[in-house]
Amino acid sequence: MAAAADASLSLLAYGDVAAGCTRCALAATRTQVVFGSGSPTAELMFIGEAPGFHEDKQGVPFVGAAGKLLGKLLEGIGLTREDVYVANVVKCRPPGNRDPQPEEIESCEPHLWKQIELIQPALIATLGNFATKLLSGKPNGITQVHGREQQVVLGGSPVTLYPIFHPAAALYTPRMLQVLEEDFARIPALLGRIVAPPAAVPVPAGPQQPTQLGLF
């Protein structure tokens, strides 16, 4: 219990530091820094691309349609948002939901590395191209590597990296839902857990055209 309390306090303290970040130009256009949410001692961490409109307003990652689908996918493998930790590569919303620029990603990297160092997850699921390429250190896109775990060292500790399509991909291309479900179904085994088979997941209503790239 003491270790969990220490981890929570450390993460909260660093979140307060990150809230005032001015490392890149996104500080001038954001509503607030979207640091992350979930368990500070989570075995499983999800890392996406960047906050969108709703995340920027609420200060919590994955609260829009893609976030609702993420919650459903987690329920399908016996987990909740409270069991995991969810964050993004970039902590501030790019204007118009455009792709993060290389200099923005580079500026925000220290925040992500510190989160990983403090949380020390056993498994990190990268959602989409940007997170997968950054954390793997390889140029391979998500279409090539999704569902294939790899061993990396992040935050000074060995971690299993597990690339998955971004949940938004299933909103724009419904056939991707089955792929997501199949990849999520492997997570319990990767964590060394046994849970009930995933339930069918309905696709929440969402935009017909993507507002961000890097999902496929």
C-alpha cells in the first residue's frame, strides 16, 4: 500500500509540473495539458497520439468516441479504465486535430518517459503509428506490426511493447473492429492473466471522416 501511495503522489507531483509546460508552441493554443489518467501502479499502459477537442476541454485522455470504444474493449477482457493507465505521446492538442509535428513530439518526450519511469508498467500498448514508432524506435507502421509484441527498455526498465490500431480506426473503418478485438484478446495472456473471452463490442457513433492521421 505504501508503494502504491508513493507512486500516486509522485505521478501527481509530476503532473503538476507538466501542467505548466511551455516546451513547444502548443502551449499557446491548448486549453490545458492532458497529462494522463488511471492507476499509478498499472501493469498495462496505453499510449495514444495526442488529445482531441474533448480531451483538451476535460483534461482527460480518450473521452470522446474513441475513448468510449477503448472502454468497451477493456470491458471485453475484464478490465476497466481504473485498472490501466492511459496517456498520449503529446500532452497538448494540436490545432484542428492535425498530426503532431516532430519538434512537438521531441519536446513532449521527457514527460512520457517520466510517466513510464514512475508507473513501471509490464505491458505498454501503443495505439497507432505515432506512439508505436516513437516507443519502438523503428520506422515500421502499425499495419505491419500490430498484435506483435516486442521487448524494449523504457524508463530504465524492460517492458513488453504491444502495438495496436488506434480505436478511432474502427470508427472510421468498421471492419477494423474485429482486428482490434482480436489484438485486445491477447492482452490477458501477455499479462499472465486468465479472463473470460471478450464480448462483442458495438461501435459508438463517430465521425465518418478522420480528423487525424497516423491511425493506420
